[in-house]
Amino acid sequence: MSLPPIASLSSSPEHLQKILDLLFEPCPTLYTLIASSLPRTFSSYPEFIDFAADKMLSLVDDEDKIQKIIAAHPRLGAKKVDSKQSSEEQKSLQQGAEEEKRKLEKLNNEYEGKFEGLRYVVFVAGRPREEVMKDMRERIDRGDREAEKKAAIKAMRDIAKDRASKLQ
């Protein structure tokens, strides 16, 4: 699996959905948001990813759309993850004792209760479960919904850039 040349994005918009699915997660709302802004040329995938993140940030006050985009990401530590990329990135969270898995599940539930409609999104890529859970705890305790939406978009941008570097 690899990304087509960045030039194909502006010359063949039909590649857009495949590219967005590889870089982010499959999400019709994100596709519609980005497709409405093309055609436009980009010199690199990082530039395109920054563009997409800026478009997402422009929706931060549109709860319905931003929730759909953020919720497209799988729950951390989920047993079933549809995206091959997310599954690889979360490998470190699947290992370890059952007690730690239960703690992560409890934190996910607490996070989603505190920030209804959102999902905790963070750049994992092999980070230890303890570090991720500490970050989640801090974000729950901070209790700032607007900051959470922005943090999720920033994490999505970072994840996409990491994926792009591996898929080129």
C-alpha cells in the first residue's frame, strides 16, 4: 500500500477519498470537507495534511461535523480496529496485563463521558501504554472541550504525517 504522487491529487480528484482514508481514517464528512476545497495543487503530502488540518480546525465550532471526523478514529486499545494503519500504530496498547487493558477501557469510558461525542485521539506510534494513559488522564482532568477538539485535530495531523512518511 502506497500513496500516489501528490500531483495526482489535483489532477485526479477520484484519488482523494483513497488518500484521505490512508492518511486519516475513512470518514465521509472529512471527504466532503476536503473535496469542496479542491482542486488545488500541493507540493507535498505534509502540505496537503496541514491544509486538511486547517480545514478541520475551521469546523471546530460545528459540533456535528467535528464529532463525526474525530469519531472516525478507533478507540485506543480497541480489540477490533478496521484501519490497518491504526492497528499497527496501536500494537503497543494491545500488549500487557489484563488489568492495564481494563484501566485503558475505563479511561476511554471516562473520557467519552466527559467529552460526549468525542473520542480520545493521540499520536501513539509505539508509545508505552502508561504514557498514553497519563496523557489521557491529564486531558480528562483539564476538562476543556474546545482544547480537546483542537488536540484531536493536531493528533490527527501528526498521525497523518507519520503515515505519509511511511507510505511514500
